[in-house]
Amino acid sequence: MPDRGARATTSPDKHRGSGRQLRIIRIDDPNDERIAGYRDIRERDLVGREGRFVAEGKVVLAALFAARRFEAESVLVLENRLEGLAETLKAAPADLPVLVAPAAVMDAIAGFPIHRGILALGRRRAPETLEALLASLPRRATLVVLVGLSNHDNVGAIFRNAAAFGADAVILDEASCDPLYRKAIRVSVGAALKVPFVRGGDAAQIVEAVQRHGFEPLALSPAGAEDIRAVRRPERIALVLGTEGTGLPAGLLAGMRTACIAMAPQPVPISTR
């Protein structure tokens, strides 16, 4: 491990082919104060970063640079990955600090081996309210409402599908996890930075709010009364999803139209005797 008294050096560098100057900062000490936001990533994921979040990987970094509701504060890159990021970094703000570290230092900063070797620290530009988000949506729109989704992989996958199918926004109740959790962003492949969302509030109040804005809520459940393929799409629809295990609360289901996705019958096991 590098000596604790080691100094980080700053040197403007020009990426080959990019034609622009970037603030390349060499980090040789995992205790350097300029990497404080990246230190002990997994523990910080759990307790929060005061409005900041960590993006991981080249594709997610590109999504962060393109996002309108978020901005990058800095990038931390494994030294042997810097050259391969030249094209991606063309979209970075001109004054963005690009922190470069050898593998041992980067692993010490994160608290575990960083195989992708690309991290960025981002922050939300301005918080958005549920009412403001609903008021901003077009006349024909699709919402995805998540109730009690505490699994980061599931939330990331839902954002990825929401982006793929052109959903206009995602709303998460207070029991759902933060889609800006590092793993959720990674599983979403950056979609959590692209699809507008609001998190917080009681599920019943959220459903009431979307109805006030002209959305028809459709609860998805294995016990749904209609086959989703037969549902005629209203102009404004809110697809309401519950947890993988228990699903949506019975009280919430009782007040909404429900639909199910037909499943293929389970095959009969073939005996080997």
C-alpha cells in the first residue's frame, strides 16, 4: 500500500483524438481527501451519501454524462482503463476532475476489488416532487408505480424494462429502495439515470395522486382478473407492481383494476426410472 504521506499530483492531459484538456489527477494515496466520496463504497451505499451516488462502468458513465437531472462531480479510473475512456470522456464537463489510480490504491479506496475500474461520483441537480413530475408528463403517458420493492436488482431490472418499453416515469413508494443505489444503477445499465422518477410517500396516496392527474391504475398480479393482452390501453396508464414474494397489499388491489400476465404451464417432470 502506498505511504500515507504520498501526494496526489495534478497534470492537465490531452486525450488522444479528443482535442480537449482534461483535469487528470494522479492518486497514489487511498487516504487522499479528494477521493473521500469513493471510500468504503459498500458501507456508504447502505448509509447514504448526502444526495450523491456512485455510478459504475463505462456504459453507466456515458448515461451520467447525458443525464439532464444529474451531474458528475468526478471520475475515478483505473490507470490502465483511462486510454479506453477517451471517447466517453468527450461528453464530460470540461472541468471534471478525472482521478487516476493504480489497482492497489483503487481497491483500497473502494474496500473491495474494482474489476471494471471505472467509477463516478454524481449528484442530483434538483429534487423533484410527485406533483411536479405528474404535471410535466405528456397527454398520452405510461407510468410505472413500485410498491414495497426493496430488492436493488429488481428495481434496476424494472428501470431497464421501463426504458426499453418507453415508460415516461417511475414512481416508488417510501418502502421501495433508492434507484440511485450503486447496484440498482448498474443492473439498470444506466436507465435509472435516464427515466424520470420520484421516490417517497404512501402507496395509497401515490395511487390517488396519479388518478387525479388522469391516469388509470392497473395493478399487475398473478391473481389479476384480466389477461393483460386483452386490456385496452387507456391514454394515461399507471402500471402498479408489488414485491416478487407477497405482491401488492390486498387493500390496494381491492381498489384497482387488476391484470395478470399469462404464464406457460409447468412441464410434467419426466421420470428417469
